[in-house]
Amino acid sequence: MSEKVSIIMPVYNGEAFLRDSIGSVFCQTYKNIELIAIDDGSLDASMQILRELENVAPQGVSVRVMHQENHGICYTRNRALDAASGTYVMFMDQDDSLKKRYVERMVRGIEKEQADLLIGGYELVSEKKKVLKKVHLNPALPWSLYQISAPWGRIFRRTVIEQGHVRFLITKISEDFYFNMVFMSCCDRIAVTDYAGYGWTFRKMSESHAHMSRASDDRNVLDMLSAVLRDMKQPNRLDCDLIEYMMVKHIVWYLLYTAKSMDRTALRRHYTECMQWLERRFPDYRKNPYLGFFTPKGEAVPVRLIVYGAVRLSRWNLFYLLLRLYSRVGGIVR
């Protein structure tokens, strides 16, 4: 018999999406699926729809519905992990979709590779269900392990999650990055597939897009990155230089995203804290071999140029001046 796959879906005000997203689970060719859907205090009809769908699940798919007061996506995913019983775990957002053979192909891939984690690509889909972009990973490139920070689009071996006590950090910034990095540090083998069967729906009004530019105590990038370094298993099989590059990249993008919402004093404080954190944790980060015009291979060209440029400019404090200009052009002028 096929191994059980637990699909974890946090739900919050998802009444407009649930029939389509869960419908794509019901249509899977793989027939041993446990869907754990937790309603996180929705204010709409999400819970009613989940109960309706629970009662019409096809053979081969069991649906477990739970309800709770609103605690956020990290708490919700952790509760679902506590309830999961599958050999494998997958994550799915409430407004996304799966191709019919998605679970089947991911299970086949992780078993063929005898891996603890199999990472795949995705299709970026508009709200009108038009495919905007296809992202296929290159199994030959080391960067493919880090290219996508989301927990969806991949399949995890649950014994590794439990043995490593891996859970989502309760934060509102890059909780996916934290989970993936800590989990990967516990793996003996990680594989990549060029298959892209997950449909990620881009919505401009999603929580992450609406609030990612707002700096706050619960969106402190340094707290999150420090937790990653603290909780990753040591020693591990990951590329130390790529991990360092990821830390630098997170800080650069955090400063760029939040600069528009900060006044001069706050921006200066955040910039100084971030640069000092990098100097303490990674004294030689400016010499990282992946900081350059042509590396890491597989990284989007604009991204690697921005990260490389920011690091070069920071040597003479010019990155801060660029952020000041960016914040004034972008909105805040104080």
C-alpha cells in the first residue's frame, strides 16, 4: 500500500478559494492522502465549507477539520504537524492548487532518491487562473536548494521533522525560511526535481504582501536569522557559504522593503543594527564566493546584482545613503 501523505492547509477567511484548492486535492491520482485543514478563527463561511467538503471527500482522501481562535499561520501549521500521521508531509496554502499527479510524482521522486526532502518548482498563477510564470529548478545547481523559501512545492519525511523537533518559529517574518533551513540541517539527503506541479496564486492583497514593508517588533529580521543559526543542527551537510549568502540577502531585502516605512532615525538604527549583526556573525561576509555578478548560478540576475551592489556600497556607508534616497522617493519624507 502507498505511504500516507499528510497535506497541511491553514485556513483564514478562505471561503472564496477552498472549493477550488481542496478540489485539486480530491482530484489527485495518489490515493492515500490525509488533508489537515485548520480554520484559524475565520470571520467568513470557511468553517462551514470545510465541514461540507469533509463529508464529500473521495476514496483515498481523508479530511480532518479543526477550528481554533486566531493564532496566525505559524501556530496553525505547528498544530497541524502535531496532528499529522503520514510518512510524508506537504504544505499547501488555501488559495493554491495542485496538478492531478502532483502528490504521486513527488512521492515517487522522494522514494526514488531515498531522500528526506524533495524540492520542486511551481507555476505562478493569477487570480483569474492564468499561468504567469513557470519556475523549474535545476537539480545540478546547489542554489536550487535555497531558491524557493516557501514550504509548499516540496515533500518532507515526517520522521525527520519529529526527530529534529522542527516547528515553525512564531514570527511574522520569513517563518518559511526558518522552518526550511532548520529542517534541511537535519537531513541526510536532499533532492531537487525539475517538476513544477504546484500552483501558487499571486494575490496583491495577501497578508504577506500587505505588511512586508512595515517594520515592527514581530517582524525583526535579526531575531529570525539568529533563531535560524541557533536552531540548525550542527554539524550538517549544507553549504556554509550559501547559508551566509542567504543571511546577507535577507538583511539587504529587509532594509530595502522597510526603508519606505521608516523615518530617518529609525532607518539609521535598523541599518546600523543589521550591519553590526553581520559583522559579528560573519566577519568575512564581504568575501563570500557567492557575492558577485555571476553567482550564485540560478539566482535571478537582478537579485544577485542588488545584493552584491548593496554589500559593496556598505563598505563606504553608501548603502545607507541609497536607502535614505529610496525611502524619500518611496513615500516617507521626514
